[in-house]
Amino acid sequence: MTTMPRSDEHRSGSRLSAAAARIFGLDQRALAAFRIGIAATVLIDLALRAMDLQAHYTDAGVLPRQAWLALANRPWEFSIHLMTGSWVGQAILFALAAACAACLLLGYRTRSATIATWALLLSLHNRNPFVLLGADTMLRCLLFWAMFVPLGGRWSLDSRRRPAAPRRAIASPATAALMLQVCLVYWCTGVFKSHPVWTQDGTALVYLFQSEYATPLGASGLAWPGLLRLLSFAALHLELFGPLLLFVPWRRDWFRAAAVVAFVAMHLAMAATLHLGIFPLVSVVAWIPFLPAGCLDRMARWFAASRHADALGQEAFAPADGRPLAASRGRGWIAWGGDATVVILLVLVGLWNIRTLAPRQVPWLVPEPAGALLRLVKLDQRWRMFAAKPPTSNRWISIPARLQDGREVDLARADGEPAFRAPARSFTEREGMRWIKYREYIRRSARGREWYARYLCEEWRRATADDPTQAIARLDLMLYQQKSRPDLSERPAKRTRLFTYRPHAVATSAEDRSRSQPAVKAARSASTDRASPGRDRRPTVAVTIPGIDARRILGGR
């Protein structure tokens, strides 16, 4: 039996290591741009969330801490945002998160700022999981892997404080994890899109542009159904095969540039035609680390010839020398321990995503302790954007309320349109994606509806300045669904009563308040009837839920 000489083994291992470094190596300038982009995205996300700070994150909103304990309390999840239920306390935590993101953007103590930004974002997501979107999961995962990548080597305050590091690309398990995480998003989404509207008919975008997610530009695209079919097939195949361009070792810069351009173009088109919140922005930022060195070198040469070069310094855009540098080389056991952690978590994330594709066939693929670890750091993920098929119904909610003076109002519609007709402007456009996500939760979960109804009544009470004649006597949550069709013909909307809430009259005297327990009368109707103007509602069955202090929950601050 012959053995390979030690020198040949060493050369073989060196070639393999060099090939891996070439495939997974990321330019430091691209990582710096990624740092700036992801920090700016966090700041934008915080600003958008702050518009609904009271409604989504305080005890006066849709999920007070008492409701969180009943509805959202899960093992292995933490949130420092639960320490306070006041608007001021949440505003302070928002400001702290913004400060950490600003430090990350500037590259000041970059690794510490990345860890703090991720931890505060994780806490915020756990505070109200019912308003989370796919963009939140993607942003959270990108920030997690970014903690292990040296983001402060270029264009940062850290690089100015420390002696200049070699201008080399970075190749490490963390850069591989960042690359594979982005690829998993598209591979899993593409595999999940197994419905004929994606694989055979090509009518996925026709349905999607009839939904509440469509912008006016997207809705206008319904005039070209043939083009939409072609784009449906193109999007599916790009998700399945486009990420493979990142791993081509030959003419790497050309293939990477093609992948970045294709996916950025797709997400910019999505941003123009669909209301998707910050998802297109997060997705574009996710592709920044893969900008090839050749493209950045061309930008550097253009910058060097511009009049801004002297102001920012020639070193800022200086080209890399092209040799990948292992991030852990010469850094001791701490760096090796970090690499080992990344490898273990990356394997678990890969297995978790495989299990999401076939949960019944391979439930054993991720043992419970490993699953608990992934849930703790919020790397548990499921990528199913518009899969297995896009929404085939246009849904909207009507919230008719009867006041004490006998008048009726619809709390969901300020436009005065009939409830059985789809609103002129979708809730997505008017209120944002997070409210749409929350109403999807309300539609699926009966447990959260009464908390939403209480929030609506309290908001109405504040808006009417506690006028007893304007108080709500009864409130209904009505769901309307209108089927979409490929031929664009309209069908009548169907109406479903989700919930009925009757606020209990509050006793005026302290003695009466001590004797009286507020009650919630809820009615759920499993039947669905066709909506028509003026048609009477079907009778409901009242259920009393005693022992709930509505004054403390709704009015207490």
C-alpha cells in the first residue's frame, strides 16, 4: 500500500485552501459598504417602527405585556423591551438601538457595535412577534453572521485609529456563512414555489398584482399578462440557479457581477411594483458583500481621478492586492473558537432549512437541543415568500362599531366607502406592512382578537375625549375575501365575522367598581356568507370571559 508523500499532501491541502479562499473571499471594501448599508437599514427600520411605537410596543397597544405572557411567551426567547410598558421607556430603548446602529455605520468599535445592534434588534423582534416580516428575519440573520466578519477594516473610524491593515480580501468560515445564508433564502424560496402558478401556468405575478401588495405601477402591469408570465418563470429560475454564480471559480468577477446585478435589479423591480416594506432594501444590502474586486478596482480608479479623492484620502478606495487573507490567521484560540462556532451554527442552519422543506419526512434532522439553540439566537428561519403560491384572494377588514347614541362607524375605513367593497387604497399603502402582518395574525388566531378589539376601543375613547355618548357599545371584526382570477374578472366578496366585542360599562363609584368585574362578550361565527349592502348579520353566541380588569389594561399607564 502506497501513501502520498507529505509534501504532496501539503501542496494538495494548500490548493484546496486556496480554492476555498478564492470562492468565499470577500473584498474589504465590499464588507465596509455592507456595514454602512446594513446600519442604515437598521436606522430606517427603527424610524418606521417608531411611527407605531405605542400601538405595537407599549401596554397601551395591541400587545400589552399581560397579553404577551398569554400569547407570545415562548421558551428560549428574551426581550429587554418587556422591562417597561410605557412610551417613554420604549423610546429610550429605540434611541439606544439607533445609537448602536450609528456607531456601526461610522465604524466606531465596529464589532461591539454590531453585537449590540443585533442584540437590541433581537429583543425588539421578540417584544412583538406578530408584526414581524420576512425582511426582519433576513436582517437579523445578516447581522448575526456580520458579528464574526471584520467589517471595520475600511471606511471606518476604527481603521483611522489603528495602523493600516493589509489591503486584502477576507476569507473565513464567517464569510462562507454570510454567502450561504443569502443563497439559502433564494434556494428555499424557489423550492417552496412548487404550485402550478409558478411552475406551469406562470400566472403567479398576475395573482400577485391583483392583491393588496400591488402598487399602482404593479397593478398597471396586468395589462400585459404575457409579459407577467415570462417574468414569473424568470423570477423562479433566478432564485433557484442565480446564487450558483457566486461559486463559479473561473472568471469569478464576471459571474459575481452578473449575480449581483440580476438580483439587485429583481429587488428594485419588486420595490417599484409591490408594497413589501423594507424587504427590497434588506435584499439589496445583502448582495453588497459580493461585489467583485475587479468592479471595486474600476471604481477606485475612477475615484482617484475625481476631485473628491483628496478630500476623503487616496487610501479610502485603494485597490486590494487580490490575495484572500484568512481572518483567523495569527490570532490564537479566540479566533479559532469563533470559527468553530460559526461552522457548527452554519451546519445547524443548513439542516434546519432542509427540515423546513420536508418537516414530516425528516423531523429528526435537527435535535431539540440544537433547535433550542437556533431559536435562542433567532437563526430559526423559514423562507416562503409568496410560496407555494401567491395570495389568490384580496382581503380587507371592516370594523363596524355601534356607539351608545345609536350611530354606526367603521373604524377601519376613514374614506366612507361601503365595507363590502375593496378600499380605494390598500391598508398596505395606507398603514404599512406591519399592520397587514398583524391583521393576518388576527385572521388566523382567535386568541389575539379580543386584545385588538380592546385597543381599538381605547383609541376611540381617547379620540372622542371620553364622551359617554360616543362610547362603543359593540364592535365587530369582519373579514372580506374576494377571489382573484387569471382572467381579471371580479367575483363577489365573501364576508366572515371573526369576532364581536361588547365593552362592559364601567361603574362610576369605587364601591361598584370593587363589586363589578368587567366582562368581554365575544361571538365567533364559523359561517361565511356573501356580502351585500344592507344584509342583516347572522345571530351570534355570546361568551363571557370574567376576571379581566379592562380599566387597568386599557387606561392604565
